[in-house]
Amino acid sequence: MSNDVVIQVSDLTKFYGKILAVDHIKFEVKKGEIFGLLGPNGAGKTTTIRMLTGLSEPTEGKASILGFDINSEIVEAKRHIGVVPETSNLYDELSSVDNLLFMAKLYGVPRAQRRKRAEELLKTFRLYERKDSQFHTLSRGMKRALTIAAALIHDPEILFLDEPTVGLDVVAARSLRNLIANLRQQGITILLTTHYLEEADLLCDRVAILVKGRIVKVDTPRVLKTTAEEESVIEISIDGDVSKLVEDLTDRLPRVKIVAVDRNKVRIYGGILNDVYDKVFRLARDKDIVIRSVNSIKPSLEDAFIKITGLSPTVMAIEKGGR
Amino acid sequence: MWRDNLRGIYYIVLKDMRTYYLKPPSVSWGILFPTAWILAFYLRNPLSFQELVPGLIAMTILFSTTAAEAVVINLELKLGTLERLLLAPISLPTVLLGKVLGGAIFGLIMTVIVTTCSVVFLGLPVNVLYLILIIIPSLLAFSSLGALLCVLVKEVFEAQTLLNFPRFLMIFLCGIVYPVSAMPEGLQYIAYTMPLTYTVDGLRYSFLMFSGTTIITDSLVLTGFFILFILLAIKLLHKRFK
């Protein structure tokens, strides 16, 4: 293991009974980077984090955190990591500051530093005004922020974030992403899971795409997007539902990938541009389809994801419940 | 490592005392329930009431340790806060021991109140050392029994229902209202498989009344039940996080 690798995962596998949740995954996370596990719900992201943080035993394979084997030295590893689970699971009955102080005590933060550290974190996460409010009275975004603060109370070297912004409104999610980006500047290595492509694109230095328990690609968002740039992407908006259009275009353009982006929008990946335009307009004329717009678009991480996994973006839009 | 675990147990107990046990519902339940039983038996027959004191203290031990603990462990499993504790650098047995000790300490407070009142108001002769030898392992045994039954099920109401079965069975079979020695032989065998029988017997011994076995036997058997229940509870909880 090279010096700058802080998490090393090798052939990590998890079966729940006969169900294969994580299938021989391999990846490395380097010191100071934000590494994302990107994939739809049920891809095995949370199971991977649970194994790495000692909440679930791997069926096969190995992993180490800062050189500590997760199978035999997990308690030692836990001293150096902070974990933000998918559910904001602090104590409802305790106030913001008391939740942080309780975590500080559990992690053995010296008495003299506990309150200072807790108050610093409350200020950083803009929760100082609510320091005496019980956890259950906080908004969902505040609960998420406090859960992250609690994971940082012992000054960990690595932070695990499981779906950090799930269930948050746009403003709260943006604010939290800014806070996460700031953590990297403090030198904390972050491993996060997300099913939001935009989040992975904005935050992550490198992304591992996880589908059905397997890692299908690991690279920087930029390189992943370049993969999609190699082919043309055309986005067509129409009046009415696109499902029939997708069906008809699939018949007429058999060698290209056609994906419904939403109810009125379809994207066509690949093919010869002249041929694609010609067949789209002919089809619109034949079937009396009103085209609102046709754009040749710059590939996003979403396009790269679609190209790499063959999955529709609607799969990624299926939300998990957050607390 | 052991220092981390001891620290973990200490802070989990303190936190549980503050957030669960020393709240009005727990305290009122812990005091009202045995008081209601004591009054019911006293009013029925004030003259032979002293005979029932060991059984009533045993019941206080049983109910005060298990009543709130069943809610605490299941609620924390359901809300994910128990998982939060497991993310700290402490072991799973430490977390469970913290929970069990919380229940046992709350039970101890309630038991001391009921026992002190019984001794002071009724002027009963008592051997305090014997009382300690019985009450401490009893509290630990019933608290770990509560933990064991809690980790067997998922919902809070399931835990309460499951706990009621051994609790009420023990009330009728373990010598609280009817001496074990006077029961049919078959029932006596069943009674001696239950921890409350040894608690009642040990308490009778402590109050210088007739008892079936020695205080040391009662204390050792109760310690054995504690070890058995806690090991099974740890195993089951470990299985949940496998």
C-alpha cells in the first residue's frame, strides 16, 4: 500500500443469505481526496460503507483503513474515522451541544477540549444559535449538519458520508455540499455515497460507479465525461409524452441509445448526426409530433453514467427516505 | 482498549439515566407498580404481610429493571442510535453492558427505596450483606434477561409482550405469593429453572425467614443466569450486525 492510500479495498464481498449485495469490489482512496461511490439504490453503496465502518462483516475479501485491517483491527480504525450514516441518528432527547458532548466522551476527547470543539463545530455548521435545541426540534437539513458535526467531534482523518443530502431541499443540500467541500480543504479524506449524479460531479475528485454490487468504472468525473464526449448527444423536447417516440425511434435507429430523460424529453446517444436528424424529423412529420426543441448537448456525468451502465437516469431518481 | 470500553459503559449508563430512566414516566412506574402491589397485599391481610415482603422486593427488582430497558434497547435499535454507539471505538459487548447496567442501576434505586421502606416501617430484621449478595446478581440477571428478549424482536411492543410472558409466569411460580415448597413436585422443578425463585429464596434468607437453599447457592445461580443471558444477548445482537 503506497503512503498516500488511506483506504484499500480488495475483493470485498457481501452476501445477505443468498442475495449478493456487494460483489468482489476493489478500489483505493487517496489521502485528502473526496471519493464517491455512485450508483442507484440497491447498488451496494451503503453495504460497502457498513462493512468499512464495522457495522457489517464482509463475507469475503479484505479492506484496510489507514493500514488497520477491518476484519481484525476495526476498533483501532474507528478512532480515526467519522461516520455519517444514511439516517441522522443522534439522540432526539439531547440538545445539539449535548449530542456532540456525548459523542466526544464516547470517543475519548479530553475533557478540556470537549466543549471548545463542540462549540467550534456548531459555529462551522451554523448551528450555534440552536445549540440548546433538542435534536428532534431541528429541521432535516440541520439534523444532517449536526450528524456530520458529531462525526467530526474527535477530529477524524477520514469521513464516511452515506447519502449526505438525501431528503434535503435544494437550498439545504447546496449549503451542505459547500460544507463538505470545505472539509476537504481541512485535509479530511472523504468517502461518500450518492445517487445524485450532480452531487458526485460537484464534490468528488474520483468516482466509482457501482451497479448491482459491482464496480463498473473508477475515474475522475472529468475523464468519465470525456468517455461520453466521444459520441454525439442530441436532446429533443416534444409536446406530449415521449414514450411512443422512444419506441418508434428505437425501431428506426437500432444502433443508437435512446433514453427518456423526463416525460417530454428524450436523449439520443451516438449515431451519425445527419442520419439521426433526418430520421427524427421524418418520424415527427409521419406521426404528427410537435417538436419543441432539438439541441446537441455537451455530455454531463449523467450522460457518461448512462453510457457506462446502460441504466436510465430515472433509476437514479428513485429516492430513499431520509430523516 | 479496556479503558475505552470502561469509558463507553460509564457514559452510556450516564446518558441512559438522564434521557430515559430518571424521567417521570420511568420513576412513577418504578415506584407506583410495587406500591400498588404492596398496598393490595397489605390491605388483604395485614397480619401476615411480613411474609410477603421478600416476594414484593423481588417483584420490584424484576419490573424496575425490565420495564424501561425493553423500551430503551428496542427504541435505539429502531431509531439507529444503537448503531451510532457501535460506530465509536468500543466493542458491541460494551454497548450492551452499558444498556444492561443502566437498567440494573435504575432497578437498584427502586429496590433500595422499597426495601428501606419495608425494613423501616415493618421493623423487619435483615442481614444487609446477604441482601447485597442477592440483589446485585438479581438486578444484573433480570436486566440481561430484558436485553436478551429485546434483541430477539424488532418492535417495542413485541419486546413488552415477550417480556410479559416470563415476568408473569415467574410471579406465579417462583414463590412470591405461594411458597415453592408447597407447590406440586412438577411445578417445583419448573420453578427452579427460573431466576426469580433464587431471588425470592435469597431475600427470604436475608430477612431471616425459611428458605430452600443457601444464600451462596442463590447468589451463584443468579450470577450464572446473568452470564448466560448476557452472552446470549451479545450473540444475538452480533448476529443482527453480521
